[in-house]
Amino acid sequence: MQKWRYALASALALALAGPVGSPATAATPKDTLVMAWNLDALITFDPAQIAEINGNDIIRNVCDPLVEYKLDDVSKIVPKTAESWSVSEDGLKLTFKLRPNLQFPSGKKATAHDLAWSMHRVLHLGFGASANLTQWGFSKDKAEQQIVATDDHTLVAHLDKPYPLQLILSAAFANQVTQLLDKEEGMKNAKVADGKSDHGNAFFKTAPICVGPYKVRTWNANDVVILERNDNYYGYDAYAGGKPALRRIVYRHVPESGAQRLQIEKGDIDVARLLNSDDLKALSSNKDVHIEQTLMHGFTYLVFNAADPILSNPKVRLAFRYLIDYEGLGKTVIQYLGAPRNSLVPIGAYAALNEKEGLPFKLDLDKAKQILAEAGYPQGFSKKYILSANTPNPPIAQHIAANAAKIGVKLELEQMADAHLFQRARNREFDVLQIGWGAGYPDADSMISRHAVNPDNRAEAKLAQYPSWRSSWQDQKVNQWAEAAKMERDPAKRIAMYADIQRYMLENGPMAYIYQTVRSIAIRKDVVKDFQIGPFWVAYGTAKK
């Protein structure tokens, strides 16, 4: 089985063509990295508001959080603006000691007071990013009491429950809500309407002033984003000399995969960030291009509606798991897009089952037919199966339906646009559903708390944010089990508890996971080294030409 890397793609390659902002016809400066990406969803650079992948990827190279996932092993937490942290004996107070040399790009000192204000504004603004804090007991009404700067270098967070340290750091403090913004500039440029402040939202939308390796120099919507090195960056051990080697990072808006492929083949760009499987396959044989892959923390999977009298039977759901040729799909349809995986916790996450135990199923029609007979359906049955029309969903569904037909199960496939598919899923209007999901943080809790836990299965509860609720499946034993694991502060016990939950869900859960998604990036060879690719974002601070 292929061994996946989560980051640190060293000795990778890039060759720029064309000066920044002009048609690419000649090599770009040695200190500039040029990428092609689809930027049409980018609407803001305010960390409190960013809610899409591209914005998060870019802001991670502009604003550092308190702590961060280790790029080559995201189950581990490493320092960023915080150099150390400690938790009280009762587990209710988390204290961070900030680095003493933090500066904004202007050279002005950055302090814990800036950070406390930055986190308060996340809660007061209440955009989607605030859920990173509110789901752990923080609120706008108590923000100033819960998050306190006790001096220039100390931030104290008061927790509502004694969460395991690994979990609370990963879920609440290793993301954009702890990125340190300039309080003075934010307050000075805040807009007030109807007596309500925007806490600098309009100002930071285009010009986030924060502590990080780069700063936003230019943003022309649906055209280009240019980052420029922050020469006052504090640096850290991974950065030789403490500062990024590349002076500029350029993102060009190139939404079409074919256009990105053409540009990287010609050497007009260094990196192609969004390519389809056909273009990736074609580029894999190009001696001037390297395809770098890393596992992301997302899945494509089947959901069975447990409100259906047939699909409510766990043996029926188990039979479906043996209708899929995971290895065959991995070599064909999902090549460059995914890696077969059956456990609901992604490889690389804290407490995930290993690759072998996390992929126990294989294509076995005889076994599927036997299990179906044991369930009371030796002659099979008929069900409707809905899916996205986007690649690679149709061939996967056709593969499953063809195998199902061989054991007497007729699946009527219906393709539709994503918006319609999501609506059907949220409304529980399906028999069998093929869909995707991404984990919010690299801990088993991220998936288990949504895919295994269902707090209230009543239709009127409308807990559509829980895929378990969408499937009309609830197991009180799992609810209690997951809550106990979430609050277990002994790491070894917590890992063991999550392993048991994963094993139980493999046999009994309402979802059949097909593959874990893969990030595939095409890079020009022999020009750039130490280009870091992770499952949640790509970092450029260590890259060199």
C-alpha cells in the first residue's frame, strides 16, 4: 500500500515564467513563487470571517495561530506565537506564554493584549469561524472574562469543562481564531453602524495586519493575490535563518484545470493547485513536473437511511461494504483523488486506526450475498441511490450498482447538482446517498462527534450538521461512549476508547466509507526545495529556489 506523506515535500520543483502580474513568457525572479489556483470563492482575509479552503490556505501563510498542527504529523501540536503552554490541575485554566519577540510587519511590538482582543472579536462578530470557540464553551457574552491577557506575554483561557489538552488545543487553538491581529489598527479603523462596531472587519478584509511570515500586498478579486515577505517575522526552528527565503508568493486566478496544466507544462507557473484526475495523470509522465500528494482529512462515503425498514438492519449495511472493489478504484477512478479507507477517522488524525485495520473490507460478492441472506433478504431488494454529478462520483456509483445487481440488489441511480444533493441530505430525503465530508481538526473527535454521535434523532430536531442525524441513525451507547472519550484526559485510555468506537462503527454504523481524499499538486522540478504540503493547508515559509 502506498505510504502517504502529510507534509515536507523536499526537493520539489518549480520554474517561473513571466514577471509578476504580466503574461508568462520568461523566467520570473528567483525570489518569487507563482501558483495557479481558482480564487473565485475568496471574499475576505479577515481571520474571523474566512470560511473557505483557499482563504484559509492563504491566511495560514500570513497570520500565525497560537499553536499549530505539525505539518508532517498533524496529530501533534507545535508552538507558533505561543512558545509554551500549561493547564491547571483541575483542567479548567489554560495558560499560554507568548514569544517575547513578536512583531507586526511594521516592526511594532505584538502582545497578548492584541491576541485577547483578536479572539474576543471572533466571538462578537459571530461568523462561522466562531464555532471553533463556541462549541467549546466560549461565548460573546463572556468573552472578556473567558479569554484574558494577564500581561504582554501571557494569555489565559478559562474553560467550561476539563477537556483533554490534545483535543482542546487541536480543535480550538490551532486555527484562525487565535491568529494575532493589530488591536490598535483594528479599533482605529472600525466602522460603526446603528451603534454596533464591526471590530475592524471591513478594514481587515483586504489588509490583515498580523504576525506571520508574509503580508498581503495585493488582492485583485478573481485575478491575483500577492504576498510579500514580513522581514520582521520572528521565525521559528523550521525556517533557516528565521525568515522565509522567498520574497513574494503570487497566486494567479486560473479556474480551469486544462489551463493550469498547459501553463505548468510550458513553465509559465511553478505550481498548479487545482487539477482534475485526467490532467494529473497526463502530467505524471512529464519529466519536468512532479506530482506531490498528501492525504487530506475528508471522505467520500455512502449513507444509508436508517428510517428505511430494510436499511435499518446493520447486516444489510454491512453487506454493502463488500460490494466495493476498493483496491481497483484506488488504481483507476480515484487515482490522484483518494486513498481507500473504511474507518470514519482519517489517517493522520489523533487516535486513528492504522492503515490496515482502517481498511478491513474488500470486494467479496459471495460474502455480501451470505450476509444479505442472514439479514432476511436472500432475493435482494430495490432502493434509490442519489449522488453528485461531479467526477468521480458517477463511475463509483455505477461500480457499486453493478456489483449490487449481481447479488439481487437493484439500485436506481439519480445524479444531481451538489446544491440539490445537499438539500436532500439535510432533509433526510434519500435511501442511499453518496456524499463527501471534511473533518474540522485532526482528532478522532472531529469525525466521531458528527458521524457517530446523534444527540436527538427526532425529525423536528433538524440537526442537519450531524451526518448521523441525516441518516436517522442513533445509538445511545455510542453517544455515551463518545462523550466519555471526549472527556478522558489520559491519552492512552482516550486513544483506546476511540479505537473501540471506530471498530464498532465499521460493523454497525450508518455510513460505508469508500476513500479518504487526497490533495494532489503539480510542481515544476528542480527549482524549489522544502515546499511544505499538509492536509489542511500548504506552507511556503521554508520554500527556497
